[in-house]
Amino acid sequence: MASDRQEETPLDVVCGLVFDQKDRLLLCRRMKGDLKGYWEFPGGKKEAESAEEALQRELLEELDLEVAVEDHFMDSIHAYPERSIRLMAYRCRALGSIGRMTDHDAAEWHHLKDIDAKALAPADIPIAEALIQAMGSSTQTQ
């Protein structure tokens, strides 16, 4: 028997796998809402724009951070109690530094091997796991 949740169209949300010049990954901690205290890859809701444009807009709005979007990494569909989301992850390069934070109370740069020690938001976990696996295997073959 299918539930209403399974039949609803997930909300499209974009997130950035933002790397700095030292190949550290940006994680931000939510400061409000149901996900308060969870760490996440920064981003937000996609509106009437491309996913890449939405990501650049959200990072500017929330962190005053400009990025170069490199490529689509993967999607993660997750059913939260209030709604299902499709989290679309894009690899990016930071073009500057964080100027302000509007939705987060902390932002930290981490080496990839250290991100699993953070309490990640549920939708971000499969992305983090896939990124660790992909980046780990690419460094082993170099």
C-alpha cells in the first residue's frame, strides 16, 4: 500500500560540496528549525532557475560566499516528517571566504576523512558517504 508521502513530489533542494584551496570541505551547522544543531552541506531551495544558479544564489544569500560550480555529484531523496526532498549535490570551489551567516551558527572547513565525525543532517549522509568513497578511490589510483 502506497502512502501519500511516497506519492508526493519531493521538494528540489541544492547543496554545495564546497572545497577551498586546501581541498577542505565546508560544513555548516543549522541554527534553527527541525534540523537545528545538525551539520550540512550548505544550499537551499531551488526556485524558477537552474540548479547551478540556485546554488550560487543560496550560497551568496546565506554565507556571502561566491563559488564556481564544477559538476553535479549526486542526488539524495529523503523523507523528512514534514516533506520529502531531493537534495542535489554539486561539487564547487570557493572563490572567496564566508562573509556572513544567516541560517547557520557555525561554518567549518574539514578534510574529507574528518566529516563522518559530525552529526550530519539525514539527507546529507548518503552524499557524504558517496563522496568519501569516490574521493578515497580517486586518491588511491593516483
